[in-house]
Amino acid sequence: MYFPSSLQRFEPKRMVFSTWVDHLPFAYDLVEAISPKMVVELGVYNGLSFFTFCQAMVEHDVDGVAYAIDCWEGDAHTEGYDDSIYNDVATYARDHYRGIAYLMRTYFNDALAHFSDGSVDLLHIDGLHTYEAVKEDFTNWYPKVRPGGIILFHDVMARIKDFGAWKFFDELLQTEPEIFRFNHGFGLGVLRKPGGADTNNQLLDLLFSGNEEEHQKLRQLYVHAAHFLEARRQATKFKAMVANKKAKGGQGKSTEQVNDGGG
Ligand SMILES: C[S@@+](CC[C@H](N)C(=O)[O-])C[C@H]1O[C@@H](n2cnc3c(N)ncnc32)[C@H](O)[C@@H]1O
């Protein structure tokens, strides 16, 4: 029976709009499973996925660092945006994850020289989503990942505009021995680089050694986990709205009472 931490005690701290929202519980559990000393994210935008990795590192007592790499200019799919996004992410990182989160405002290729080969435990590829861009990011950054390290690909189910992450990931599915795809949301691909030491972890075993039935169950579990988070978020919002209304109603009454008394 797989009953991950994300279902027991995960409350996302940074909630901003992003299609990454469907994968937060998995990100939380993955960090627990691999205890990454070095996380690198290519494509950060407003930081939903990045700060979930950071939150998971703190809450799972992982002694590591996370690098957020983005030009924070936008691209052909996000479209251009102004400095307010970067400023907000930088402030949030400073206020919540000092000593863990490091922002690198640069192009992915210019950041390469700062990382040694085999140094990255968890790489998340989420920049421009054309086939060519995803292939380039993967090819350039693959040597930086340690054997046994994990590479995530967002948007591997998105078949909109000229998105091509799905096509590149489909090719990897044909050749890579340890690879898994979550199909919900916009899709999340998970690849383990060959050559690592044996691991003894339930989530990693399910991802890379499970049979088709176990894979289906794992996919369903994370669909439910995402729905559960969303339902709880809506319930919290609703409760706050009701409380707010009550407070206003209460205030209104007491004002009336005061007025009545005075008149
Ligand atoms: C899809 S968004 C990232 C979404 C984010 N991971 C989330 O959780 O919502 C893609 C980001 O990649 C950045 N980007 C795209 N290509 C880039 C490149 N070659 N170098 C640096 N940043 C790039 C864009 O500026 C944009 O902010």
C-alpha cells in the first residue's frame, strides 16, 4: 500500500497560477524519495514548481540547494512579461528559502558552465516547449545529471500550438530503460539516468519497476492527490469568504446598533 506524505501532510505554501499545479503532490514525494543535494530547474516563471521543490526539501529535512534558472523575460509560449515576476520570485526566495534557493537570471546555455558534470540529482526541464528547444535543453544538461539522477519534463501531454515536448518524450520512451509518464494535467515525464546505485524506495520502485497495473494505480493516485489539494483549497477559500461575510455582517449590525442608540 503506497500512502505518500503528500496525502498525509502537504499544504502548498506558494500558490500562484500555473499548469504545474497538477503535479505538486508528486514533486513533494519525489523530493522525499531522492533527497536531492542539488536541484536545477530550467524555466521557473512565477516559481510554482520551484518553490514546491524547496518546500519539500525543508519539510523532508533534505540538506541541499536548488537553482532556479530563467531569463525571466518569457518565451514564445509564455509570451513576454515584465520584471515584476522576477522581483516577486526573488523576494519570495529571500524571505522563505535563504540558503536553499538560488536564482540565476540568465539563459540556460549560459548557465551550463557553472555546473560540473554529474552534479545534479534532480533536473526539471520546463523552458520553451518546442521539440527543438526541449531536445536542446535535454542534450545540453544530461551530462550534468549524476547517474541515477532524475530528469523531469513538463508538458509532455500538451499537443497545442507548436508544443513538442510530447514528441521528444515519446522518443525517449522508446529508448530509455527507466522512464515514466504521468498523463494528467499537461503531463509530466520522469526519467532516471542509468548507472546509479540500487535504491530501496517505494515510489522509485513503482515508477521504474512496477507493472502496468501498478503504473495505472500510481497515475490514478496522483490524479486524486491533485484533485484533493484543489478541493481543499476551494473549501478554505469558501470558509474564508463566509467568515469575511459574517464579520462584515456583524460590523454592519453593531454600526446600526450604535446609530440606533445614538438617534
Ligand atoms: C513554462 S515557464 C516555467 C513554468 C514554471 N516551471 C512553473 O512552475 O509554472 C517557462 C520559462 O522558461 C523561460 N525560458 C524559456 N527559454 C529559456 C532559455 N533558453 N533561457 C532562459 N529562460 C528560458 C521563460 O522565460 C519562462 O519563464
